[in-house]
Amino acid sequence: MSEKQRFLLLALRRGPVIFTGQEPQDEHLAMLQLWMQGLVDREDQEQPGPIKWRITKRGATEAAQLLR
């Protein structure tokens, strides 16, 4: 897991993260990689505009292991 993925996963433990499209490409890539691993999920998938990302139960477990 990359540093950027760790940072985002730990940030998601505190609450949802909203992507507006202004984030750096490396953050977009890291979030998509977390999504592909099943660690995060999108809200409002059918609506255009900002994307709200939430951590999944599997992601929360993974994040807890990162803190050990």
C-alpha cells in the first residue's frame, strides 16, 4: 500500500472524504486503487458532481492494522 493510500484510508476513518475534481492525480489514483481493493465505496454514484467516499468495513479493519 502506498503512502498516499495509507493517508487517504486513515483520513476516511475520521469521516467521508469528498473529491471535487480539483485533487492531484496521485490522490485520484490512490482512491481508485483503494476502491478496487474494496476498502472504500462511493456515495451518490448516479449524480454528477463531487464524489463522497466512505470507508468500508474491510477498509476500517485494514486501517486499524495500519495503526498498530
